[in-house]
Amino acid sequence: MGSAVSQSLAGRLILLVEDEYVVAIDLAQSLEQLGAVIVGPAGSVEDALALIMAGPPIDAALLDVNLGSERVYPVADVLQARGVPYVFTTSYGNWIIPTPHSSAPWCEKPVNIAHLVRILSSLPTAAKGA
Amino acid sequence: MHDIEQELSNVSAGSTGPSSDALLRPLLESNIGFAILAMTPSGIVTVWNAGAERLLGYRETEIVGKSVDLIFTPEDRAAGVPQAERNTALANGRAADERWHVRRDGSRFWADGVLLPLANREAGFIKIVQDLTERQITQQRLKESEELFRLLATNIPQLVFRTKPTGERTWGSPQWEIFTGRSVRTSTGMGWLEAVHPDDRELTVMKWLEAQRTGEYYVEHRIQRFDDGEYRWHQTRAKPIGDGEAAEDWVGTSTDVHDMRRLREAQEVLVAELQHRTRNLLAIVQSIERRTLRASKSLEEFGTEFEGRLSALGRVQGMLSRTSHVSVDLRELILAELEAHGEGIENRDHVTIEGPPIALPPASAQTLALALHELTTNALKYGALTYADGKLSITWKTEPDKRQLVLLWCERGIQLSLGRPERRGYGLELIERALPYQFHAETEVEFAADGLKCRISAQLPAEDSMDG
């Protein structure tokens, strides 16, 4: 990962939703090392929505599809409405992602950080303040 | 047969004797498919055509002048059948001759024949005989094969039907009536379609159009069971009987594949679930690897730490697979961890493990196993288990409602003069942060003077809602 890649994440606020603590902390640290500012991590839909409502406007989000007994889609719905781009992480493959979100980019678990960073860097800029 | 009988009657009607022979001869010669013979009133053969030679084996020269009784069976001869037949023919103008006849070589065949008196009664009779053995065997076989069909069709579990190539039914087996509660009468034509699920009817009919082109019918559709009204998946097939061109009669079966389909769907879910669990586990392994790598001062340290953590993860996975990923017993989890380090039940002086049976959901068990591994490793390196008089007690209880678990990890008998270690161990991080993050557990860690004290309080899910 060259500095050009790191530059693209520098200062960007990224919401991280992942229910497995060990994985969440690792992803957070990996992205922080590349200059991103992590919002969260949140382990449930409720916590994630609270962060979106309360926190500063976020630039992008990384959403784990399967959060224990619930799915992350309510969070994606809110982000879509606000024009915030998001990337799914899933251990099922993308066939599980339903229609309103099926065109969103996604990453297989275990996440390849370099691949994830390429996806995050290519996301359109969020319509801040929406 | 009747045509020949008619022609012969016409010829014989005008005949008064041998003069008719000229007329009779071509007729006899042209009908070699039949044995045609003439005889005197007493049954002495006078005429014997090629058909008779072929069928009965005697040449004309051999038999003319001999008694026709030769071609009757000994039993019939003894019973006076030949004469009785002639008497009947004289009385009624004809006598049916349906009986076994005997060839020259002694073999028998079933004959369908007729005996006609000539107009000139003095001239005797004409007899026409056809071998019916083949036809009779064929008919017998047909009868047997139809019986076999009925037997099969009415005794196999499948619903059997006969149909036109259009799907219009002509017959349904008793199983169809029992399963659908619809009589054969109401099911004939397209009436059977009423038993098919409304959503599947269009496909079911469409497939019949296809079948007329391909010569084979196949569809999977739901058929309603009369007993409980359940629509059950069936595989319905039909094919024309024989391979005749444009066969009009088709036979089909409907096989109940409902349970098989359910199993297949369940299996697909299982495979997806397995894929999900495997990838999740790999994600955890990857994260632990990176975490261990960041905290390690040397490759040796990384190797030891990572291997230990991987083993702890492996142990809890093993327990989960033994219980089909339903739950893990807390005591078993703790014992396995201690035993992996050579501690445990045989080390009663040092270690106390006490508490009621607790079924941990898979995800909690995994994180708790990692935390327990770190605590045990620390206790062995710096804590109670390094001291001769050190004590470790792991005790737990459930609060009155049984859903609140309180676990205490308590080390005693050491001199912890240094207070809280400067570097926060992974174990402490898992307890202080991972358990609250994932399970809303409340945790307290205290570095007391005589050793580490740790309290974990967590809500247990209702048993039917455990979800990994």
C-alpha cells in the first residue's frame, strides 16, 4: 500500500459496523493506520443508527451484513437516503444482499485490506450535510 | 374367414359334383393362409389345399382318401367329436370348429374353423381351418400384461394415470382417488387439474403442449392431499405406450417428492451456513493474527502467542461441532483450557472450578474461550499458577431468573507489588471491551495485592433464541 492510497483515506470519517469485536477492532486499527477516522465500531443496528444520528456527518460506511441475529440493511437504508456511500462485508457472498442494495460494492470475509482500501478510495464523495 | 366361407358357399351352392372342381380349385389355391379341405359325408378327405398342407403337415397325396378324423385329437375322436361336428353342420348349415387340432408331427394348435355342408349333401363337406395359436398366445400375453399393469399401477405408491397426449385423462389409479379425494370420474378429461396448486396450473398445462412435441411429459408441481389439505410437491411424468407413431394412449405417474425437496432445501441452507461460519472464523483468525503481529516484539513471540490463541479457538470449535453448534457447557470450556496448559482437575490444590451447568451460545463461547485462554496464560506466566501457594478459583452462579450469569476469576496468594501491568494484555482487553461490546456483559477487573480478580456478568439468551 503506497502513500497515494493512504492519502485517499486521510481524514475520512468511516462508520464501521461489525458485531465481532476481534474483527471490528482489527479493521478499525488497519484503517486508522491509513489515516481514516473511525466512527464506531458499532455491533448492532441500533448502535449504528445512534452513531449516524448523533455523530458528525460521515464520508462512508463499512457494513457487516450479518449482525448476530439481525441484518444490517436498516442502516444501509438510512445511509442510502442520506447519500452516504457504503460497502458491505459478508461471509455469505453477495447473493444474500437484497435488491435495494445489491448494486453496492461488497467485500468477502476475511477482508483483504488492500482490496477494501481500493473500494473505499473509489467511492463517490458523500453529500455531506444531507 | 367369413369372406372365404361366403365364397365357398356360393361355389358349392351351384355344384352338384366334381364339375364344380374347376371353380373351386383357384379359390383353394389362392387362400393358402387357411387350410381348406373337402370330405365325403362320412369324413373321407377328397380335397386338400396348400394351406392345409402348410398348417397340418400332410401332403395332399398322403391324406386324400383317408379319414379327416386324423387331424382331431385322440380325446375328441374318442368322444365322437368329428361325427358330431358333421351332424351339427347338416342340421344348422354350419358348425363352428374351435378346438385343438393335431398336425402330422403330433403337435397341436388351436384352430378356429368352420364346417360347411355342400349344397349337394351327397358331395359331403368343406372345412376351413385357421391356426389361432399365435393370436391366442398374443391375446393371453396382452391380458397378462394388462393385469400386470393394473397390479403395478394400483400397488405402487405413485399416483398412476392414463391420458391422451393432450393431458386429458382417461383413467386414474385408486391411489389418485385416495390422495386427492377426487373420484376417477371427476378427474377425467382435465378435471384432475383441480387438485393441482392454482399457481402451478399454468405450467402444468403448458408442459402438456411441450409433451406433444417432445413425446415426453415432465413437471414438478404441487398436488393437494385430501387428508389435511396440504399441497405436496410431486414429480409427474408421462410417456406414450409403445413407440407407435402418434400414440394416443399415454401412461403417467405422480411421485411425492415433497420430503426430498425439503431435505434438499435444508441442505442448501446448511451449506450456506457452513460457508458463513468458515469465513467468519477465518476473519477472526486473520484479526487475531494481525493483532498478535502488532503486539509482538519478535517472530518467536508471535509464533508462541498466535499458536496458543489458535489452539484455544480450535478447542472451542471442536466443542461446538460436537454439539452441532447449539451450545457449549461453561465448565467443559474452562476445563479444556486449563487442561491444555497441564492444569485442571488433577491440580485440585491450586485450582477450584465450581458452578452449575451453563449452556453458552456459540458466539459468546468463542469470545469467552479466547479471554479465558489469555487469563490462563497470564496466570501461568505472572499470576497465581507461578507460585507454590498460589490459588486460582473460577466460580459462577446464575441469578434467580437463571438468565443472568455471574462468573468470578479469582487469583490469590501472590505478591502483586507492581500493581496494574503497564501493558494491557489481550486477555484484559477481551474481558473489558470484547465481552461488553458483543454481549453487553458487565465486567470488572481488579489488580488486588494478592492477585487478579475479575467479575463477568452477562445476560444469557433464552435457549430457543441462541444464534451463532
